[in-house]
Amino acid sequence: MLRCETTAEVRSAVAGWRAQGARVALVPTMGYLHAGHMALVERAGKLAERVVVSIFVNPTQFGDPDDLARYPRDEARDLAMLREAGVDAAFLPAPAEIYPDGDETIVETTRMANVLHGAVRPGHFRGVTTVVARLFNIVGPDVAVFGEKDYQQLQIIRRMVRDLHFPLEIEAVPTVREPDGLALSSRNVRLSAEDRAAATVLHRALERAESLARPGATVEALRGAIEAEMAREPRAILRGLDIAHPLTLEPLSGPLEGPAAIMLSAEFGGILLIDQKVVTP
């Protein structure tokens, strides 16, 4: 596996593969890899002959400097996992490689980045689209793979790719969960044992909403059921609950007339976790 730290290094590798007629897939990550990331890597390997995984803890998507500083990191472990998975190149740029001195350019979906979870975390999705756009330009993949757990992020990136005419495909992989239903996240390691047990309420709340999503059900009924389930867990602080059109992210209300994306965020001991589910009546 190649280890690339500069734009020139990863572009050279990709150019060599392209000269051989290979398709290239990119899996952007912030490291501290887990089985959810590896599901993305596995899918990427089925979509392209060569796979690049980027590891970059992006400072522009963190509103709290302390949250950035505490984000878990383990480069040696990450690289070992990628080698075992047969990844062709790991791209580990320094911040100055992504954001050169004097940088002043941003990329933002002006509406989709500032609704739903974006209203709870101002500037977060602007940081995401800015770094992902740069990674796309640096690596130049044929396909990029993302998880559905970060559902709003997924739809925002799809919109950015469409609007800016990036010549690549976006592939989504379903959320990978622990046996008790908790969505895998690099942040889970920071939970206390009590908060780790409490965090399963996110999955239970979504499952409850899905059980109610049948003809005649209303968005308001689903919202009430989720709020009631969350309220039964005293360690959970509900931060965001959005029920929206699965593609446009426009808020929904009234009777369910088609698929609806439910996006949920809550704090457990100061750690913000998210989860999602698309339900169909």
C-alpha cells in the first residue's frame, strides 16, 4: 500500500493506474477507522480496481476547538487496517496541504447546509463540502463512497457534485451497527459505559418511528413517538430531530405520502451522536 502525504504523490499514483485503464475509488475518512469505514472500503473495491482512502481530521467542520483536539486518532492502527483490506493508497495530508497559506475559498450548498443538523451545527457542512471538493480535485476519483449514517452530509455532497459538475459517481453504503443497534462511530470510544448503554435509545427511537410509518400515519405522529422514546432515556439530550424529503431535505408535515428521511442527533455525556433511517409508509 502506498502512503501519500502530498497532492503530487497521490496524483502520480492515480495517473499511473489510469494509464493502465483502472477505475479509481476514493473513501474520504477522518481516521480512527472501524467496521463502518471498512464496509465503505469493501464497497469501493467492488466498484473500482484501485482504492484510495484519505485520512484527514478536517478542522473546518469543527465548531468547537476542544472537540477537534479530542477527536480520536490512531494512525498506525488505521494504516494496518487498510493494508489488511488491500487498499492501494492511503492519503494522509497535513492541514497545509489541503488549506494552503492564504486560503480563502469555500464551497457551500447555501440551503441544504444550513437546515436540519446544519442549523444545530453552524458552519459544519460548509467545512465538509469545502474539504470534500478539495479531495475530489486532488485525487480525481471515478467514484467516491460515503455512509448513509451521515445522511444530510450524503445528500449535500450529492448536490455539490451535481451543481459543480464533478465527473464522478457517489455511492452510498447502509449504516453499520453494533449488535445492540448503536450506529458505529469514531466518537463512540469517548462514551462512558453508562452513556454507551444509553445511546442505544437512538436506534430504538428510529425503530419505533418505522413501526408507525404506514398508510395514514402523519409526520407529527412519528415525531411524537421519537420524542417520547428519547425522553425515556434520562442520559440523552435531544439536539435535533428532522423528518424530511430523502433527496431535497425539505421538511415534511402532515400525512406520509412517500419515503421520509428521519435524522436524529443527541448528546450523551457531552458527546454528540447522530443516526438516521429512511421510512416508507
